[in-house]
Amino acid sequence: MKAVGYRKNLPINAPGALEDVELPAPVPGPRDLLVRVQAVSVNPVDTKVRAGSAPATGEVKMLGWDAVGVVEAVGPQASGFAVGDRVWYAGSIKRPGANSELHAVDARIVSKAPKSLSDAQAAALPLTAITAWELLFDRLRIAQGDGDGQTLMVVGGAGGVGSILIQLARQLTKLRVIATASRPESREWCLELGAHAVIDHSKPLSQALRSAGIEHVDYVASLTKTGTHYQEIIQSLRPQGALAVIDDMEGLDPIALKSKSLSLHWELMFTRSMFETPDMQEQGVLLARVADLVDSGRVKTTANAVFGRINAKNLTRAHALIESGKAVGKVVLEGF
């Protein structure tokens, strides 16, 4: 099968940072679906793994943790799917990524894809939708339909996770949603997705909030550059508020949260699949719910750039855009 992978940790502008390769087709396990991949998207995790996780000598490591495709085989212990089903999922960080013509994935973290989106449009959503859903409802423990009179600030609202988080918060809670963005195009993107207001995160957050008439927020979803904004986030949070974080940051000082009795929550959407937690199937359940929200017109795709076919050249362009920090929404690729 055709696939795209890497053999060494190289900068994205180095020759061979990503390569087109031919590999044997995967053999699905008892709980797996074998999926013929139609479209993928690129997330920051792809660039982090490529830069920091070295393949064994002679090994080709595949990236890609967002996929839409058609089921070609169903393992004997996999349930709820049949050959020919069109599905979407984010996969597991412990297994090869989906930048390949055929891909094996545990059926528990898969759902039927939304009928109203093309393959490329749908591929933008799984990983970020799982992250945003778990952050809101599992980590911050905001009840669906709740949040009346409370405010959520989304730091980095125009990125992949922020783009779906804004929508889920608007559609499934009563929270007031304040997004942060620093460029005109990213500001407009956040407003189009439903943010009540957008503030400029190139300025101190507490100052930007006050300029918008907001003294404190109840919740913060910090999706990027948490280390840069950490003290301002603390200042912006109401006493007994909550902070949820997804990015990697060095030197986080939890003592700084003490005086306000603030809670800190880490979200990693791979946790359930990494540890095969008893509730692992909840990712398939929530993806089915998101598909329903899409098909009912309440949530829209966050795909904002289509980079052509799934090959090393186009994936290299996508990685470079993600690493630039200038991506708005999601980058998707379709077909081999």
C-alpha cells in the first residue's frame, strides 16, 4: 500500500523529512476495523511526533491521527460496523498513523461519518472534536445545557481545537464564549463560528478582557502558548475557577493557583486509547453525537485549507504551515 512516513527526526524543510513509501497492508486485530483511507488532516501532534519520536533503525514511522474512510474488514470482536460503512476517527498514538491507503483502528473509538460532509470536510474534525468534547464535559465538568451566567475564555480560538470548541460550547451549553486571536482573519473566523466576543492575545489577557467589559471569567481553555499566558490566565480567572490545558509547557507553577483555589485539568484525547480505559468506547459515542450535530446543521466543518492528495510533498507543506503558528482552522488532504 502507499503511505507517507519518516525515518529520522528532521526539520520539515530538510530533504526526506517526510517520504512516500510502499508498505505491507496492516493486519487488523480482533477488535479492529480495516479502513481504506479517503482523507486525513494534520494536527500539531503530527509535527511534535515527527520532531521528537525517532523510529527504530530501518523503520518507517507513519503519522496522521484524523481519518475518514470506508470499512474493508471487521474483526471478530468488533461490533457496530459492517464492510462498506463510511467512518471517521482519530486513532491511537500507540499505533501507526493513518497516512496510508489502509489503516487498522480499534472499533471502539470509531463512529459513522457525517453524511452531509465530503471526506475532506469530515477529516478535519475527529481529533479536535474529541479533545474539545472531553475538555468541556469530562475535564471542566460543565454539564450539557448548563453554564448560564458563566464565561469561558478560549485561548487560541482559531486553531483546530478552538474552532470546534467554540461551536460545541455555543451549541451544547449556555456559556458566554470569549475567544482570543491576534489577526483580522483569525478574529473573523472565531466570530463566524459563534464566539460572543474576540480579544487580542498579543496583549495582556486581563487587560484585553477589561477592555471588552469583562472583569473575570469562570473557565479557561488554554490551547496554545499556555506558558506565555499563564500569569494572565490566573489573573483573569474568577476565584474558584477552572483552567484546562492541552499544550506542553515547561515549568508550570501550580502554587500560583492556590490563592484563588483554581483547579487545573490536563486533556489528552489519546489517554483512553493509550490505556484502553473501561470507558474507551465513549470516544466512538461522542463522535457519533458530533456527526449528528453536523448533519443537523448545528456544527460545521473546521476545514479551511485543502492541500491536495495525501503524499509527502503536500504533507510537508501542511506540517510547515502548522509549525508556522499561522494556521486558521484545519488543513486537510484527500486521496492517494
